[in-house]
Amino acid sequence: MLTIQILPNGSILFDQVGDPLFEILCSIREPVESGDPLVESRLFPQPSENADEDDLLDDWKALVEPDLHDSFLAARESVAADLRGAQENSDGSYHFTIPRSHLDNWLSALNQARLALAEIHQFTEAELSRAPDDLSDPRELALMRMGVYGTLQEWLVSVVE
Amino acid sequence: MATLETPDIKTKDQSDLDSVWSVIVHNDPVNLMSYVTLVFRRVLGFSKQKAERHMLEVHNKGRSMVWSGSREQAELYVQQLHAHLLLATLEKAPTP
């Protein structure tokens, strides 16, 4: 059974992580890096609803978006590095540690993944509050992944608060 | 002989700089309520109570004005809110 422990140095140890959960965590980058234009639009929204603000919109695209892009990518890479450090237990489960200094990267990467999955599958608000059904359906599987990422994100928020 | 082209420098309109600008956060069904509250506290320095009040306003009314003041600062706040993946825009506050 999955165990989560906050270590004295503030790092978080995940132990007894089963294969399915480990796989879901390892696929955190995939929806964000799918190249879907809807995902791009959601991760890089416009700073104004006023179409007359073309100078602002141009500056934003040229100056702000590249920084945001780098920061989002760095968060995903930090999460991937933590997961690459996972070790297999004798029973086939995994354990890994999230250093305290990486918690914000996890919050960002989990949020990026949830936003991306919602855009790719165009989930409605009602769908987001229902349990997934047949997991052989990619859309239902995506809903389940959103739930897993959301549960972990919610818990990490309570840790960093 | 080479000639230097006049650079195309755009400056913000003085009326833009003098105006009051608002930072608006818009609802989206994916961002967690606890996460939005955390971001308001971190980026805008809100107390927990104030952050929750604005988070609920976003959730219930679709948007909340979280800050108003100079355009430069409004742009900076919108940038920081985008860095936390919130949907935020700036808009010129209506003149009284």
C-alpha cells in the first residue's frame, strides 16, 4: 500500500508506489508536450481581453511567453529527474523522494498536466466531478489521470502552506 | 556610406500610464480552489481569508478583480499569475 512520509528535512518520501501509479506519474509530461494548439493557448493565455491592446499582446508573445515556456519546462524536467531517481523495491513497487526545494516544480507540473488533459479531451465542468468509467477508453483514462494528479496536487498544496 | 535606420520605438500612451489598471482573475474549472488560494497569497500577499474570499468570487461569479493600480505593476502581477497557470488579464479601470 502506498505510503507517504514527510522527512525531517522537509523532503517527501513516496514508498510502495505500485506500477500503475508510477506509470501515471511518469507520463506527466506527455499531455503538455503533445503539441496540441489548445494546450498552448491554455498554458499561454493572452494578458488582455481587449483586442486593441496589440502592442501589449505582441510584447507578451515576444518577451513574456518565452520565459514562461522555460519555467514550465524546467518544472517538468525537475519532476522527471525525481522520478528517474526512483528505486525498485523487492516486491516490484517503487520508492522515490521529492526534495523540499522541488515541491513548487511538482505543483506546476501537475497543474500543467491537468490543464493540458482538460484541453485535449475538452472535459466539461460536470465531467470533471464524476468518477471515470471504462479505463480502456482513452478519454476515461485521461479523466482518471486528472484525478490522480489533482489528489496529489491538493495534498502538496497542504504541505507547502 | 551606411545609414542608420530610425528604430521603431513604441512608447506607452501617457493616458495609459496615468490610468488605473485592474488585474482580473477568471474562473476555470480545472484549477483547484486550494491552489488558487495559495497563489493569491504568494503573488498578491493576501491573508488566507482575503485569498479565499477572492477565490470564491472567481468560482461563483466567474471573475474577481484582485488588484488595481499602475499599469506596469498590473502587467507584472498578470505575468506572475500566468506563471502559476491562472487565467488573468489586465484592464483599464473605468474612469469615475
